[in-house]
Amino acid sequence: MIYLDNGATTRMAPEVLEAMLPYLGGEFGNPSAVYSLGARAKKAVNEARRSIAGLVGARQEEIFFTSGGTEADNWALKAAAEGFKARGRHIVTTKVEHHAVLRACGYLEQRGFEVTYVDVDGEGLVRLEALEAALRPDTILVSVMTANNETGVIQPIREIGALTRERGICFHTDGVQAFGHIPVNVDHLGVDMLSASAHKCGGPKGVGMLYVRRGVGLPSFLQGGGQEDHRRAGTENVPGIVGFGAAARRAADRMEEQAGKERQLRDYLIRRIQEEIPHCRLNGHRERRLPGNVNFTFQGLQGEPLLLALDMKDICVSAGAACHAGSLEPSHVLTAMGLSPQEASGALRFTLSGENTREELDQVVECLKESAARLRSMSPEYEAFCTVQSEK
Ligand SMILES: *Cc1c(COP(=O)(O)O)cnc(C)c1O
């Protein structure tokens, strides 16, 4: 199998599984229990918290574990809205956010909040002037993702942090795709809240975290026991959290090396596709993107049949985001960048890891060339595309 869908989820690293195993077995204590079995579980949870805090430059007590990135995003958006509504009911976000943010915003719009969705440019970067112009005296929250899950485009978070800081507006970033892959420091970026998820960086599924800067009066999301400093009730997912901590330590140790490998593989794949497959378009900024992200539109094709052709050769890629799979809706991220619905649905995303090899990418390119040519020979859309091109 050739796995090029690390943006959807990652293989758990062996040392992560190793770290988790005791907590799926004999070390089953409840971290809230006072006897040693419980105390050991609590210690393990806090050790993970320390590792994760260290990776983003936060204090340990600013990290709150959740069931994943989706919960962290929903918590940040909905609780900020609820907690700060006395100061205003206006939220600013972008058109290219993950659905966990966009649909939480939709939910809030139905409950009397007003949301401004800022545009991005043709390369997927948030227009800073548009974002600044959207800020109002009654704006209570800005949420802009650190890196996009479809195109890997890295947003100017530090610049946005300066704008929000100046105005005293709370700033949340969905850091799920960036965390563990590129340096993310909450003070350097000037963010007040940051979401992350373990399974996007070599950890297990079903666990994530929300960083909340000290002093931000974010209401709790789940009511119940006093876990997570009374902010997120529910018995902790101890094995998951321990795995998340191990993944964070592993990422911290190897980030530069991994990113370097990914960048080389990424640039190799981009170059080969551009040189060997006619009429394709790289989606997203060429440089300001995650080291492992490659996203191409193949003109006159649908992403889905191409994806299935690759799957026949045991190559895993995705058409748009994983959450879109099976839906025929063109990607909201690519259409926001100005692609036509036709171009957006002809996109494939390859998300690499440092463990991939050039030989694997060679096989992928061969399969792509063959499949794209075969599918295009039967595609009236491609014929129409070529006619338009030749008339230009
Ligand atoms: C995967 C992802 C999420 C959701 O995280 P889960 O842990 O799968 O719930 C949120 N935002 C972004 C940008 C993602 O890539």
C-alpha cells in the first residue's frame, strides 16, 4: 500500500502505541481516584499535557483535552460566543475553514450571532485587508485556521494575531493540520485559543485538545465532574491522551527532519506531475503550504474516478477533504479560491509523510499518467476544455 492521505489521518507511530498499551491494560485507574492506581493515571495525563504544552509554548494549565479537533473547534466557537455575547454578537472567520468551524458558525448564526466569512485570494491566502475591514467594535471572536486541510496553505496567523490583539478581540486558530508538522507557538503567533488533534500527527483517533490562554474566560463546554480544571467534564481518555503526548514528543524531536523530507518529496511530486501530465493546476500557494501537501486539479476530470483508479493499485489519496468523500459537492475551499465547480471537483489531494519514498511517488505518477489519459479519452469535459484552450 502507498499511503498519501496523511491529511485525513496518520498511521500511529510504534512508540506511540507502546506508550499507550499499559493504559489499555493493567493501568486502568481513573485519574480522579485517590489511591496510587488513580494517581499514576493522573500523572500520565499530566505528563502528556506537559509535552503538548511544550510543543506550542503554552503553560501546562492552558491545555484542555477533548475528544478531538472537532470538539475543540466547537468548544472554542460556541463557548466564546456564549461567554462574550454581552460585548457583542459578531464573529469573523474565513471561507476556507474546516466544517467543524464553519458549521459551528452556522449553528451560531441560527442563534442570533452574525458571522463574516472573509475571502481568500487565488492562492488560498486570507486577504488581510478584508479581515481587518471586517473587524467591528462588536466583534467578539476571530477564528482563522493555521493551515488548510485541503491545500495545506499556511495563513498569516501572526499578522492576524497582531490585529486582534490591538483591538482586544479573542483569536482562535484551528491548528489541527499544523500541530506537530510545522512550528506553532501560541505567543509568537499571538493566538488566544488553538485546536489540535492527535490522529493528524501520529497519535490515536478520538483525542485532541484546546489551548486556552490564561485569563480568557471561556465557559466550559461539557458539564459534569470536575475534570480538566472544571472546564471539560468527563473521565479522561487516558490511553488516548498518553498516546497524544507520545506523538507530541516524537513530533518535537523530529519535526525539522520530517519536514525536510516531506518538502523534498512534495517538490518532487509537484515537478513530475507538472512536467508529465498536461493541463493540471497546482492548487494553493506554491511556497506557503504544509511541507507534505500536494493538491492538483486535473482539467476535464473528476477527482473521484481518478482516486478509484489509484485505489485499484493500492494507492490512497483523497479528492478534496476526507469529509467530502462520497459527496458530489465541489470543495468550498477551492471554489473560494476562484476555481469553477468543475475545476474544484477535478482536484486530488496527496498528503505525504517523511516515511514515503521517491519510488512510491514514481509509481503514483505512472499510475496517474495512465489513468488520467484513459479517463480523459472518454471525457467530453476534457474535449471541451481542450477546444477552449486551442481557441485562446
Ligand atoms: C481533521 C481536522 C479537524 C477535525 O479533527 P478530528 O480530530 O478528526 O475531529 C478539524 N480541523 C482540521 C483543519 C482538520 O484537518
